[in-house]
Amino acid sequence: MKLSKPLSVLILIASVLLLSAGNNVSGSDKKHQNQPTAHERSGNNKSQIATPSFTIVVQPAPVQIIQPSAPIEQNKPKQKWYKRPTVTDWGILGVTLLYALISLGLLNATRTQAALAKESADTANKALNLQFRPKLTVRNFVVHPPLGEEAPTDPFPMIFVRGHYVSGQFYAANIGGTAAKITESHCVVHWRQGPLPMRRPYEGANGNNPLAGNIEAGGRATVIFQSDKVLDISHTELGHMRFPDRSPSWNLYIMGWIEYADAGGFERRMAFCRRYDPRINRFVVVDDPDYEHSEI
């Protein structure tokens, strides 16, 4: 079949263009190109015009490999936990020890002075307590007449009545220079025939504490007492001013003791004993150091 002239010219131009595009592609990249085959150039349909194809080649970005550096600690030498002391260090240590010894010496001296001061104060207090110590005495013993018809209110009342308790009061006075702290006290009413016994009636007994508290210097306190049993004898057996010619066959005593302490805690004890004298209707001091005494 004979082609027309214009068609032949067009085929020739397309061939030249295809050859030019093929020469511009490198040999290494020909495997990525889609070149027309001979069959496509010849083609069954020669009236179809072949068009060039393009391939986009994407090159990956270079990968940066960072190699780990060696640890710094491996490159440094190991440090020691101590260092050799210098002359300055020894000097500082010596001065510190010197100050410590001086401080200990001052502390011991202060303690010694405080102990000496306390000892001096205690000695002064003891001397003061000895010089102005408290001192107790008892006086003004009174028995109250029992109430009832058996105790008439005449000039000579019956103060001792059979079947009644013997009760009354007396004063405890502090004639010393400092206060007296009462720690324990005891008081009993005792009647008997004959003189006082060798063993005191209250010997070994605990205090019944009719007196308690503190008595300031120059002060006094009232002490209340009562017999622990009713009187089992008559007033005639004890004697009475109504019967001056009748001698009493019984004696009645009020006796006891008082323990007290001074400001320094030093304790003392005084004992007392009073006997009823029907001739004067009063209680008198018993002249017996075993029953009547005061500790210094």
C-alpha cells in the first residue's frame, strides 16, 4: 500500500523524536524506561501515532549513622574518697582539739563551782536552820465537862464523870525561828493507879494525828483530843476540889508525841505528858524525861 506523502513525513518526524528521547536516557536506567518495541513501531494499525513515556526516579535521602561515643567516666581515672591531709589540715585539727580541751576544762570548772556553791548554800541553810530552827511546845490543857445532869454548872463542876469520854484540847506553839511541818502526831488519855510504867502506854503505836499541817514561827495550833474509851472510875477516885481532905487513888494523864520537820527536811520529835492535879484543878508537867522531852 502506498502511503501518501504527508503521512510519510509525519512518521519520519515521530521516529526522529523517539530516537532523540532514547539517546537522552543513560544506559543504567534503560531498565526503567518503557521503550516502544518493534512490534509497536510497526504495529498492526499503522495509523496510530506513538507517544513518549516519562519515568520519575526518586532517590532516597542519605541516612546519617551516629556512632555512640565512649562514656566519659571510662575515660576519666577513678577518684579516691580521701586525700592525704596537709599541714593546714593538721593545724586546724590541733586547734579544734585545743578548743575542745579548753571547753571541757571550763565545763568541769563550772560544775565544780556549782557543786561548791550548792554545798556552801546547803551548809549555810543547815547553819541557819540550826540557829533558827523550829521548836514546838504544848501548853494550856483543858478538859471539857460532859453534858447532862451529872455535870452541874457550879463553881466546881464535875469534869470527870463515870461512863463519859474524857475530851478536851490544848495548844501546840512554835517558839522557834522557822516554820515547823508536822509529819505525824499522837495523843492519848490514860488513867492508872500508881506511878507511870516503864513502858509508855503509846509505845509502838502509830500516830492518830490530832495535829497536822504547818505551824509558822511564833504561831500555834489547837489540838483536840479524846479518850479511846469511857471513864470507868468516879470523880472521887481522881480527887476533886470539893473534897480537899480526900487523897486520889487514881491519876489521869494526857500524853503523846509530835514529829515535825524544818525547811531542810531535818525531822525532830518532842514528847509531852501532863497529869491532872485535883488540888488546883489543872494539868501539870510530869517531871520525867522519858515522857516529857524535846529533841534539839
